[in-house]
Amino acid sequence: MPNRAERRAQARQNRKGVPQPNQPQNRGRGGLIDEYSLQERSRRLEENGGTEWKPKAETLAPKQENLDPNYSDPKVMKAPHSLHQWFRILSWVLIIVSGIAFAILMWIPKHPMWLILTVSIVFVVGVLSLFFTAGNYRHNPNLDANGTAI
């Protein structure tokens, strides 16, 4: 007759079922399946339209989407043609020039406080003006169909 510890161990194993090869062995994550297997199952279900996955003996070439935008395309990269785009360029110029000026001011030993404040204010104005001159995200060639940066 097994002792109490052996009976409890046997009951625990019966509750858990068959151990999975990808199941973590530490106590805190005892009954969870790892993230990779969940993503694989989700991917397979999505490919098969919600039906259960069954192994196939065919090999398919991976889909090649056009992830790299073609910057030589004249529709993607064109010269600024509106006042709105010129203001966006001016905003970036303000940010870059004030950043360079601030880096130079760091190394000058004695400079007036109004100069530091002026450079800082120009930088803030440049950053805030980007919010007003930002374009439509639908026309951004660096975003994919889901809005993720590529």
C-alpha cells in the first residue's frame, strides 16, 4: 500500500494529464503552454480558415509581400508642392538646427542664459509644429497595411 506522499503525487499526475514536451517544468507556470506554440496554433488556424490543423505533405513558397517601399517611385517621393509640406520641412529644419546649436552650446564655457533658453524654445516650437503639420498616416510609405512601421 503506497504511503500518503505517493498517493498525492499520483493524484497530481492524474490531474495534469499527459505532460507536454514544451511545457515548462517550473511551479509558477505549471499548466501553461509556451507562447511559441500558441502563436503557431493561431497561425495554422488562420491559414486553414478556423478548421483544425492537419499535417500536409506539400511545400509552399512563402508569400512575398512588397515590404520594401520603392523610393524611386515618383508617387512616393516627390518635392513639396504645398504650403503644408513646406511647413513640415521647416519644422524639421528647426529641430535639427536647434539640436546642433544645443550640442555646440554645451561645449562653450561661458554663455548667457537667454541663448540656452532661445535654443530650447526653438526646439520645442519645432517639435510642437510637427503635430500640426503631420500628414495623413494612410499616405506614409513606411507603414504596412496594419499601420506597423516597416
